[in-house]
Amino acid sequence: EDLVLELEHLGEILANAIERKKSGERIDELLRFEQLLSEISATYINLPADEIDNAIEFGIKRVGEFLGADRCSLYQLSEDEGVFRLLFVWFKKGFEVPKSYYMKPNSILTTESLGYLSDNWLKGEIVQITRPDDLPADAHKFKKLLFDLKAKSHLSIPFSIGGTVVGALVLTAVQDYRIWPDRLVQRTRLLGEVFANALKRKQIELNLQNAFSEIKQLKDRIEADYDYLRDEIKLEHNFEEIVGQSE
């Protein structure tokens, strides 16, 4: 009986040791991910508009690698068109993309074609699927999409600006089934907002540049019209002083 008690006690010690180790690993993973978020976020401070796209491409690559995905992509919602536009996509080295599925940047997916996925994105809800068969019956379009991609696991995180959903960050696992820890998933939403704000700033700067360009064109046209009118007035003023043989 004493031996049994000692073994039970030893088992408790081992179980506690294992749990402490797992807790330490989770904390270490979270700290490393927080560092990654901090590094990526700091990248956009005073970053010129023409360098934002490259920074986002590098950012989704690092996130995809950290979270063990085979594919990581960023979609932006175009409300007036009712579509999600693929802005950036990263593939793990060695990952073969099915030719029937390959999508280039600026490809679009309508909210209707996405169905279940789009419905959740627009409500700001994270979609995490370990296996396609885990999907509900009303998600048949999305399930077909996963099978076409030969995806085993899926994670998509919609992000917002000012309470309005503007896009989604999507991770796909093809080689192995994945369960992404909730503590990392929630923090990844923040990264999507960083990308969204960077894209918004880029668009604002491009709009300003276009506005300045239009103003300059207008200024040049007004100056040209002014010079033309000045020459016309000068010609009319001196008309009677012209000496010549022609009537």
C-alpha cells in the first residue's frame, strides 16, 4: 500500500512537471509571437507608401512560417463591388499549388461564392477548421473550396477599421492537420489591423498624389489659356497699326 501511495505521488510530481513544461512552452511561444507582432508593426512607422506592399508580403510570409501554414493570404473587402479581392499570397517553399485553384493577386471572390466563409467574415467571426468534414451542412461551397485546394486545415481571421470589416487574413495547412492556439489566433487579428491601416494610409497618400497631379495639370492649363488670351488681346490691340498691302 505504501508503494502504491509513493507511485501515485511520483505520478503527480511527473504530471505537474510535464504541465509546467507545457505551460513554459506556451508562454515562450506567445512571447516569440508578441515579438514578431512588434517587429512587423514597427516596420510601418514612417514607411513610404511605395514600400508598403513589399512590407506586407514579407509580413504574411513571417506569420505563415511562424504558424506552420502552407499558404498565407490577405484579402480586402470591396464593399461597392461586393467582393473580396486577393491582395497578397505566400506559399511555403516546396508547396505545389493545384493549377485548377491557383489565384493571382487581384483575383476576386464574390461574397456569394464564398457563402459560409463570407457570412462569418462580414460578422467579424474567426473561422477555424481542423478538418473539412467538421463544417456544417450549409457550408458546402466552402467545403468544396477546401477540397479543391486539398486543404486539411483552415484559419481565417477577419479584421476591421473603426468597427467595419475591411478584409481577412487566411492561413491554410495542406500537409498536416493543424489546430492553431486561440492565444495566437486572437493576437493575429491585431496584425491584420496593422496591415489594413498600412493599406489605408497608402491609399490616402496615393489619393493626395493624384489630387496634387490634377491641381498641377489644371494650373498648367490655366497658365496656357492665360498666355493664349494675352496674345489674342495683344494682337487685337495692335491690329489697326498693322501696315500692309492686303485689304
